Amino acid sequence: MSAKPFKILGIQQIAIGGSDKTRLKSLWVDMFGLSVKSTFVSERENVDEDICALGTGPTAVEVDLMQPLDPEKKPAVHTTPLNHVGLWVDDLPKAVEWMTAHGVRFAPGGIRKGAAGYDICFIHPKGNEEFPVGGEGVLIELVQAPPEVVAALG
């Protein structure tokens, strides 16, 4: 394998899905003390989520508490309680290009602006014939790290 032109810096987020995010908030916000930074609602992603913070500064981890807008539609953000893990990446376009060339299967949608405002894309939970490397059952979000995170973790 050729040298990687990017670096995974750390965990950016974990996303937890449920049928009712108020139940999730009772644990993560009321009991654990996380703060809600913002809310994100997307018909396209079928999600109503609260974006919470665990820790402070550039190394804080985002904890997304998600419920579906319509439980009968996909994506079904509530059917897998641990929905996905997000990783900070120092150079997202280079990472996607390199991983694609090395057989990694990405979910449809490409690089786009995510709920927290960073550029993101997803590694598909399952590989296929053309791209045999997937998340082995785990959806993995790659998140472009802003300069302060690169400086703190790079």
C-alpha cells in the first residue's frame, strides 16, 4: 500500500439513535451533564438530532442524539442504537481519494456539509465486489477537522 496522504486525528463524534430523543437526553444531558450545542433537522437524512458536547475546546467529542422524523422511512436512524462513529481527518478529500483507490466503499452522497457544519462523508458498513473494504457492520463518518483540531491533535 502506498503512504497515506492523510491522518486520522481522533474521535469527532458518536451518534446514538432512538425512537424518541427525549429519552436519550434524559441520560446524556440530564444524567451525564452534556450540553446541547445545537439541533439539526433534515428531511433528506430523516433525522431530528440534538448535537451535544462532551468536554470542551478543540478536543471535545460531539454526541449526537437522533430520532427519525418518520420511523417508517430510511435512513432509519433509530434502528441501530449506536448509529455511527465520526473520526476527525486532517485532509478529507485526500483521504477519500486514497481510500477509494485502495478498495474502500463509501456510502452515496459524497463529501458534503454535515450537521455540525464540517465537510463529511461516510464509509459504508459493508464492502461489495467493486469496493471490498467497508466498516464491517459499522457506519463510519469521516469529518474534515478544522485548523484548531489539526493543531491540537495533529
